[in-house]
Amino acid sequence: MINNDTRFLGLMGNPLEHSFSCFMHNRAYELEKMNYIYINMETEKKNIGDILNGIKHLKFDGFNVTIPYKIDIMDHLDEIDPLAEKIGSVNTVKIEDGRFIGYNTDGEGFVISLAEECNFDCRGKKVLILGSGGASRAVAMTIADRNPEKIFITNRTLQKAVDLSDEINYKFSEICFPVDGVNLDAVIDDCDLLINTTSVGMYPNVDECPLEPELLHEGLTVCDIIYNPEKTMLIQEAEKLGCKTMNGIGMLVNQGAKAFEIWTGKKAPLEHMRESLKILID
Ligand code: ATR
């Protein structure tokens, strides 16, 4: 029940009509009988400062940030967690004594689900990442933080893969290498983990695959951060070879669960959150 003790959380971004976060979080608070409400805060960029000044004086414990403000929000924060600083974007803000503290839980959400669903530990492993956008940055930087042997990055616009590799090498050590299409063949043969962070294969283009299925091999763990459809063409092709696979639902749930824990200090009800997403996706 909403009453005078209700604490506020929310999501800042634009547009927000397709986001699952509001439903997923409110379902979790309802089922856990926690007196929180999570609201959508769809806004123009010019209003971000005014909104922060306002919510500082209300019963807000924090909020999520999504496209297109994950970078813009950083100028308005009092403190930024070191991993979020390295990733270069913030998706979760905690409000503590009127101070705004920024975190990024996207990459952690990914590696947690990788451990849970595929029993995969990035330490000492060779990883190939397809794509160099915002999601790729979070995933690649978080994996870099987990001591892999090597990370390879390829992208339709190769220069973006080169730039992201340079940045990872600067922030960590010499572990990241850009790959062009010609060399993909040899690189993937040697890799333990393949991650698609591009939008290729996402609904409605469900017949597209981000790389030639012939390049996949037995023993490769294959992840797609797309969750609609639940099984992309890439995942279907990998399953035919008996590869361990994972779609994007776990990342979505776990990034939300991490945010829940940052705000409330309590363990998130993962299964309830996962079930609520299934209601929306099915
Ligand atoms: P997100 O925040 O979800 O990562 P993004 O920053 O827009 O979104 O990144 C989208 C990624 O998908 C990019 O790597 C993009 O490649 P470019 O950098 O060349 O744009 C990739 N991508 C999108 N459509 C693609 C397509 N049709 N073929 C190959 N890659 C594509």
C-alpha cells in the first residue's frame, strides 16, 4: 500500500514505454512486501539537473538510468564507483544523505548470469565480443576486470572496435585486440566464450545471425544479450553444436537485482524478478 512511508525509486530515460524495469521492480517490492514504488521518469536532457534537485528533497533512495542518459547523468553526480568510471557510463544512482552516487550494474549483471547459467568464470579465458556500442562497453570492461587471458572485439564499424580495445588496454593491461572480418576465423577457433552485443537477430529481424554459423565450434560458450526472441538464430545454431548458451534475460534480471541491492541493502528476489519478465516476454 502506498502511504506516507513509501520510498521512491525510478527510471530516467527517454523513451521509456518499452522498458521492463518498472514492472520488474514493482513486482519485486510487492512480493517482498517492501514499501517502495518505482516510477518512470521520462524526460528531456535539459531537465535532468532540475529533476535531481527536486528528488533530493523527496523520499527517493535512488533511480536507474537508461538510453540516452547513461553518460549525461555522470556530470550531475557527487561520486562515481570505479567500475562505472572505467565503463564510462552509469545505469544506477543511489541517493545517500542528499549525495548522488553512480554505479554501473549492466556488466556485472552479465557476468553473474554467465556464472549462474553457464558455470563460466572469465579468469584466464579467451573471449570474443561482437559489437562496440554501449552494452559492449559495459560487458567488455567488466570482463576485463575479471582477469581474462585475452579479449577480442569486432564490429561492423571496425574503428569503434579499435577505439574500445585501446581504451580497455589503457584502463587495464594489454589484453584486448580488435579483429577484422578476415581474421575472425582463426580467432574464434581459439576462444572459449563468444558474446553478441549487437542488435543483429533482435525482433523483428529474427532470421539474422551476427556471424556465419560455420564459425561456431563445439566447446564454445555462446551468449547473446538479446532477450527478444528468447532464442536468437545465433543461440539456435550454437545449440545444434551442443554449445552452452545464454540469452539476455539473465543480464536484464541481474542488473536490476544489483540495483535493488544497492538501494535497499537486501538480497534481491531473483526468481520473482525473472518470472515477472517472463510474463512480459511471453
Ligand atoms: P547498445 O547500447 O545496445 O549497445 P548501440 O550503442 O547503438 O546499442 O550499439 C549497437 C551495436 O550493434 C554496435 O556495435 C553496432 O555496430 P556499429 O558500431 O557499426 O553501428 C551494432 N549493429 C547494429 N546494427 C548492426 C547490423 N545491422 N550489423 C552489424 N552490427 C550492427
